Amino acid sequence: MKKSLFMLAALGAPEFAEAQSNVTIYGIADMSINHFSGSNGGLQENNSVTRLDSNAGNNFAGSRLGFKGREDLGGGLSADFKLEMGIQMDTGRSEQGGRLFGRAANIGLNTGYGSLHLGRQDTPAFDLLNSSDPMGVGLAGTTANIHIGNKSAFPVGQPGAAPQQGWIGIGAIRANNSIRYDTPNFNGFSASVLYGMGEVASSSNGNLGIVGLNYKSQAMTIGYVHIDDNSAGVVTAQTADFKQKSDALAFTYDFKIAKLYTLAATKKADSAGIEDKANYYLLGMNAPITSRDQIMLSWNRSAGRNSNANSADQFSIGYSHALSKRTILYTSFSKILNKGNASFGIDGYDGHDGANFDYSRLFNAGILHSF
């Protein structure tokens, strides 16, 4: 900083007062042993596998390495940045499709009027789902299996034939080329707006718009999001005119002896004039057993609203034990039941890899260490 100021002075440029800044290096290492089994067409256990995994969707939290910094510019103004990469602990490769900083790569300004960030970042929709899931969008029973789903909206080209797309499209979890504004907190009320640019010439393909509203008191939170997603030509297997609109409302309440989680969402997707409609539900709780132990329960459901409606239910249980503030042992179990032609599955094990299972089960046990 001093060297830079000296060079500016030598060039005749105006000097700026040296601001207070800091950079933090942080991360999470999370690994688990997973056993998956599934049945299709009345055949029992026709597919099973046991493996080590660090998948962000099935572990307690995604393994990551991050860098973040903040500079106080004075007068209530500050600048910050965040670079965060997802890491596959079992192979050493990058998560999020091999991106170097797939979890976050953004820069922003913060004032008393709110914050503005540019780049790749979490969306208000993902924030709502994460805060509404007793398992934190992790463990075997992550809500992502039902509420986010597969990368493709209509995997076999026919809406409702094999629905794996949730009310949050894959591109609406973390948005590329996005601008996000968050208001200050006004007596518990706050709002967020995000716009992601598809950057397709003379086209709205890939554009994403999300609005979020939130209220938080000491024990209660209420959240709402609206998504307008035009991921055409950007997400695998979607047609050139794919559009999806979604709305979700979430409510949580902390009773001290247990915390209640609820969410209801609806989506309407259109591809080449063919509509796919569905409703989504979440009901769950977590409860402390001791100061170090907690149990988590959740039920998630997708219910199609087409004439060939398909549905899926996911039942999950999880348990964690804190060895310290930074090290946690955990275990979880989840089962997904598909009806009709639905093919929702457990991330990385079945439906997401193209197989259509009547039911899927995953059991895991792992360890997390944060630094």
C-alpha cells in the first residue's frame, strides 16, 4: 500500500488516505462414507454402491477453500471481495463443473443504504432454501434432491415424463454474470434483488431475475422469493425457448427445544409451448439433544400438476455430534419414493446420472473440520 502511494505521488496523482483492510483465508474439509441402493421396475437392490464422497449435496457441508477481504473506505463505505472454490476431497478436483472458484467469485460495495455485488454469487432463492432446510441443503436428505433437482428441465424432451427439475433451476443456485443488491435491515425486514445476464447477443436467453423478501425476529423467520428464469440454450437439454417462473414461501420458528422448518413452492415451466407445472413442499425440524448433539428430520415432496402428474417424496433423518467448535461427526439416512414416471434421485448416485429408480436410499457417516 505504501509503495503504491509513493508511486502515485511520483506520477502526480492525488493520494488517498490508507484504508483499513484485511484478507481472510478459510475453508472446510468434509468427507463421508456413503452407501447407496435403489430399485427399479420391481427389481430389488438392482443397483448399489459404497464409496468415499465429498459431494456438497450429500455431506454436512461442501468442502471448500476461500479468500475474502474487506476494506473500510471511510464515511460508512466499504469494499469487499470473495473467491471460494469447491473441492472434491476424494479426488482433489474442483467441484461446480471444474470451475476454479465455482462457489463464489464476486466483488462489491457496502453502505448504509445496502450492498451491491457483481460476479458469481449465491442467489436469494438459494439463500431461502438453505435457511429453510433443517439439514442445511446437505447430508443424505438434502432438499436439493427434490427442490433443485437435475440439470435438465425436461430430460427426455417431454414435460412430466421424467421430471427432475425443481422450482430452483440449476442456474438459479449460484448465478454467473450477476448483479445483486441487498437492502439494510429495517426492524427485521429486508429485501434482495438479483439479475443475471445470459450475455447472448440479441437474445434474452440465459437471463435470470430473482426478488427476495425476508422478515426475521428473535425466534421467527419468514421468507419469499420469485424467480423468472430463462435458461434457454445455457442449461443442458433445455430447448431454445425454455422459461420457468417460480414462487416460494418459507417459515421457521425456534421453540428452543426444537426448531420448525416449512416451505411451499410452485413452478411453471414452458418449453416449446408445452407446460410443466408442479408444487413443492418441505416440513422438518431439528432439536438439540445436548450442547454438542442434535437430531434432524425432514420430509420433502414434489407433486406434478399436469394430466400425467408424477410425484416424489423424500424422508430423511440426520444426527451430528460436535467434537469441538470446528470438528463435527455426523450420520444421515434418506429414502426417495418416485410415483408415476418421476425420476427424482440422490445427487450423484441415481436419477441425476440418468437412471430412473422407483426408490433410492442413501446412508452416510462422515467428519467435517472447518478452519
